[in-house]
Amino acid sequence: MPGSCDSVVRPGGLVTLNVGGKLYSTTLETLTRFPDSMLGAMFRGPQPALTDSRGNYFIDRDGKTFRHVLNFLRFGRLDLPEGYAELSLLRAEADFYQIRPLLEAVRRVEVERWRQRTNAVLHADIDLRHRRLHYNVRRGPQNYELDSCSLEIFTANVFCTDRHFLAILRKRLGQQTNADEDPERVHIESTRQPSEDSVDVKLDERNNSRAKAEQWKRQPDDSITIDDTRLSPDNSMDEDDELMSDYSGSTVCHHLSLEWAPCPPQLPATEYAKQKLYPLVVSDGKEIRTAHEFLEEVLKVALAHGFRVDSVFPDPADILNARSLRFVRH
């Protein structure tokens, strides 16, 4: 085993690191950007070095988080994906490597997130449209009659600057995100149709969310090839993209869009399912059948989390028949 870090420094000052099983390539200049840090001290002179089987310098720390540590050393600023949820781990890594400017940057992000959670705006509106549905009713083996009924189709949109509150509201409305499926879609849980208990509903700003995800993928291509192995300083990108996917339904996106249609009493359940219609059922089993009931649910959750009503539309004096509510929290 090599006795000093000189053995893992390639010609030209190129250094290959194995951090928790993930390979990174960078320069000696980048690693020693902050001389008083642990990395600076480690690579300024010959020190005992632990290497892997390929001769890469090994650090037994979280490999995925080291991506952000290394990018901070490169650019001198902290750039995190929107919705990044591992600040406490990043703070611990910054403390381990003793990079004081990174620690200060993490604390600033934490303070800003706390401020955003404290001061928030919530807007909820709902629209109703009617649809006439015609269908066949079987009266006998060869006897079918044409019948019809009126459907009420509700479309609701919710926006909140506090993504944590929006996650709570989603849970109240019976919504869950599934990391194994399209992260830009959510499911409405239905107790009315056990065999078809969910429907995909597109979130608002889908294209914007995808564009944001692509933006974080556009990093400089500093990868190299050593011993026929392609090494990239950002090779933990895939895991962070998965993290963003896990949160894109509940945290990254600040919008929630829903569409549902309560089943009319005269409409057979089989025809209701055939039309791919679904009710909206909140977490305690109550079905939302009117616009007022939906806004009432939003109102209850909002007031319980420190919001107050700021405006009511169309009639500020008639909150019971509102179509749009705006809340603020200071």
C-alpha cells in the first residue's frame, strides 16, 4: 500500500478519489483551495494515505454528498437542486472536512428555508363544469335502454410557497407520491372502486419541473478516462436526480392540480368506472362532493398551520360560497 498521498496524484496534479465507493476526479489545486481544511492539509504534503485496490485515494464518507463538497471547492459557491433534503448530512460532511466557508453557506440556506417556511402564501381555487353523460342500461338479456345523467366535474388548483405544508395538504386529500412511478404524477386514492383505486393526475408546471431537473444535469463535463474507466466528478448525479424525483411531487413542485367527479346516485358503478371517473376522498374517508367541501378542507388545514384568510373571491363576505381563497402566514 502506498505510504503517502503522492502515489494517488496523477501527472499534472490530477487526483482520483474514492469517496464511500464513488469515484471522483479533480485537481490538486481544487482540493487545496482552503488550506486550513482537512482536505487542504491532507494534500499539501506527504501524509499516510488509504487507497483502494486501484490505487485511488479512499475516504470513508458519504460519496453522494461529496459531489456538493467538491463543487463548492471548484466554484466557491453552494448550488443545490431545488428541494434538496439532506442539508443536515451536508452540514456534517462540511464539518468533517473542516471547510468553514461551506459550513457558513449551508447555515445560510437553512436560515433562508426557515424564513420561507415561516412566511408563506397559499392560494386555492376550484372550478365546476357540467357534463351530460349518455349510457346504456341493461334491463334484460336482450333489453337495453338509453339513459343519461348530469355529471359535476371539479377542477382544483392549489399553490403554496411552503412545500412542506403542501405535502401535508396532499396527505389530507388522500394523495401519495410513488418514487417507482412517474414523479410528475400523483394518485387520488379511491375507496369507491377497490379494483381501480387510483388515477394519474398531472401536476401544474410539469414542463417547468422537467426543465428544472434538466438544468441541474447541465454540469461541465470534466470527466476523464483512466485505465479504461470513465471517471466523472459528478458521477453521483443520478442519485441526486432520484432524490429530486422523490420530492418533485411533494416538495419540489409548489403546485397541486386535481380533477374529480362524484358519482351521481343514478349512475351505475360499472358505467362510472368505464368512464374512468374518480371521486376525491380525504384521509379520514370523507368524500368531497361540492366545491364548498373542498375549500373547507383546505381552510381547516391552513388555519391549523398558522395561515389566515387574506382574500375571498367572488364575494369577500360569503366565504361559504367562495370559488377562490388566498391565505398568508407571517
